[in-house]
Amino acid sequence: MAKPSKFAHVVYSTRRFEKMIDWYQEVFEAKVVYQNPALAFLTYDDEHHRFAFANLSAFMPDSVEPETRDKAGVNHVAYTYANLGDLLATYERLKQMGVTPYWRVHHGVTLSFYYQDPDGNRMEFQVDCCSVEEANAFMQTEAFAANPVGVEVDPEILLAQYRSGVPERQLLAMPQGPPSPIPDAHGMS
């Protein structure tokens, strides 16, 4: 059976067209490849586009904007960073811009920070904590069954420990603690 070889892009329909473009440029350090009043295409790497935005105000000017994000639909899109240093550097850069994660959790297999864009779309920025084989084995354990969500972490403590030279392997180890509460549909606990 044929499988996709890579993640290509995400397309968002929005009534916050300019805000969304600005947010993705800042958060992902993306550049606009093409934009007109109805559509915009952005990339952050060598792919022709990673994000596209359809301006609902241009396509459906008479429809009404929903007040809140419904629970149905895509929960989040995840992006993996090459290493913990890159994840923490991104956390620090975004924090300086006033963009902070609504959920910070060590899942056992990943260390993850969750963010929301201006439309409330959620994304996970993560770093793998182990190999795929180790992750698959861990998900078959009683420890994982007892806590499949993970443990809340403090990015500031992780950043300080990382800067002080604590080995990355130690920082990526699953911390002890109670299971993290799962945020509700709006990204808040």
C-alpha cells in the first residue's frame, strides 16, 4: 500500500485573513509566496507552501462568523522540531512576542507545547523523546495505560535547565507527577 512521503500543507478558511497571515509569518517565520484579496500561500522551508488561507469575507461575504470554535473537526496539527534546543528557542522567541502555549505537557513519547492561532486553530510543537520503537513499546506498558496524556511541564524550568547544561536526554525523560488535565475544545483547561 502506498503511503504519503511527507506532510505537505494546511489550508485554513478564515474571516481573520490579515491577522492569520501576520500570526503565521511571526510564529513560523514564514514568508508569503502569493497573496491576493481571497487567497494567501505561505512557506517556512523549501516547500512551495505549508499554509494557505482562504478569505471567507471574499468568498462568502454575506455569511456570519461563528463566535466560538466548535468541538468537532481537527483538534490540532503537530510539528516536530529537530531537538529540544530548537523547541525551547521557539518557545522563547514566541514568548517575547506575547504568544504563549496554552498547554505544556510531556506525553512520554514527546515533549509538547500547544498554541492557538487567531482563529483558535490549535497546533502542537513537539520534540521526540525516544525512538519510534521505544515509543511503540512504551505505549504498550501499564504506565502508559495509567496515564496516556502525560505530565504538565514548565517551559521556563526546562529552558533554565537546558541553558545550565543539563543533558538533553535527562530533560527529555518522563517526569513524575499527576496526569495533566486535557484542555477543553477552546484550548483552555
